[in-house]
Amino acid sequence: MTREEFVAEATDAGQRLDKYLSALLPELSRSQLQKLLEDGAVLCNGSPAVKSDKIRSGDRICVSIPDPVELTAVPQDIPVEIVYEDDALLVVNKPKGMVVHPAPGNPDGTLVNALLYHCQGRLSSINGVIRPGIVHRIDKDTSGLLLVAKTDEAHASLSSQIAEHSLTREYRAVTVGHLKADSGTISYPIGRSRTDRKKQAVDGLNPRNAVTHYEVLERIGGYDLVRFRLETGRTHQIRVHSAYLGHPVAGDTVYGGEKNSCGLQGQCLHAMTLGFTHPSTGERLTFTAPLPTYFTSFLKKIKTQAGLTG
């Protein structure tokens, strides 16, 4: 159990308690704070507080935070599409809607659970028991290719290729509206959003260099079909950069506005091509995953709407 104590200053007066604590305890999610308040783990001047309480200058706030419970990933017999496999690594085609590794709210049913079963536990240990073998990630609602290491040596080599920008990662996306240029490079640093801890943002907190190359393949009605190539691999990079230009990925209700007028469940984004140098053989390998059904169906729909079919 950890105890955090704060004394409110005059500048804090009038704030709601939950917002006050969110700023002081950024490592806690909104739902975690809510549960602490509901459980009586937050005291204001010695009495249990509620989230709507207003802060007054001099208030003494005490928050009791339980020690985290370590998640463990267990093997589960879940079908997974293996594009390539050898003794050092795998290339997997992840379906839209599948979470990559266990986390609070998604303790099982993930790609890691499936891989532990498929590989009988033979995955690299560099990223710990929750993310064994995971060299890089893609979002739950992004489909496509992922690289998975079976050995620590392979994991270290592949991670170095990512750091050196020699690992090829190309995506296909449908974006809303039309990008001004047919091709170009988006180079804006990305960090955690200053207003929403679950989001990333250009020039957010502790921003890191982020570079995305793009090429418009087709302009379809009010949308563009775009090839994106990652030079860096920041969290939500393509989605953040696209939205920053004013052309979010279609169906992205996180960065493109809460209203989803596309009829999609999540963003229309597919990790299509993956290229790397094999850690053991030195051979350059490249794999491509065809556009999945949800993506081709959406393309057909917008082409029909634009009068480009039939």
C-alpha cells in the first residue's frame, strides 16, 4: 500500500477533487481514481471524499493506493494466422479487434495468449511475462503484420533494426478529406497528450521525434487511400500525424472526433508490409498481408458513393 498526501494551495481552490488528483497522480487512470474514491481510499481532512468535492485552500488530501497486482499471461488455444515461422521468430497477421498483450480490462484473449499456446512458451523474455516475444505493437483496431521474437538474441537484433530505422513498416489507410500533396513527409514530435492521458499528441508531454512518410494512392470522393511508411514508431503515430494535418484515419473516433460516420468499428488502418534482416541468417525478408475484408468493403462502399464503380 502506498500513501500519497497533498496540501491544496490557494491556486487549487474551486477545482473538483477528481480533476485535482488527476493532475497530481498522472500514473492513475480515470477509472482507477474513481474506484479509489468509491472505496473510501481518498480522505479530505480525515473524512472520505467524493469526486465532486471542491478543493479549498489548505485541504489535506490523503490517497491510499493498493500495490499493483502483477498480471500473468497464460496460454490459450486461440487461432492465429502465422505468415512465417522459424526457430528465431514469427511474423503474424493480427486481425482487427484483437489486443496484442494482456492489460487491465483485457486480461486474456490476446495475441500473446495465443502465441504462448502456439509456441509452447518459447518466446523471448526481454519484455517480461506480459509481453513475451513482442518486438513492436499495433493497436487493437489496426490489422496486419507483427514481428514476434522467440529468442532474446533475435529480439535484441530486431529491436536494434527498429532503432536504426532499417526495419520496413508500411501501412495502408483511408483518410478523411484530401491531403494537399500527393506525397510527403510528416515530421512532428509526439508525446502524451496534455489534456487526456490516454491519447498522444503532437508536441505533447515529453515529445519524441516522429517521422511518417506518405503517398496518396487514390483519391476517392471525400477520402484518400494512402500508403504510410514509418521511419519511427511512436504510439498511435500514423493516427496522430494524420489527424494533426486535418485528415484523420477514417473511423478513428479517438483522433478524428467522437462521431463515426463511416460505419467502421475502429480506424481503417492496416499494417501491410514488413521487411527486416533475419537475425540469424542475415537474409533480407519482406512479407505482405493483403487488405482484409473490412478494408476492401469500405473501399467498395466509398467508391460506390463517389460513382466510381459500375
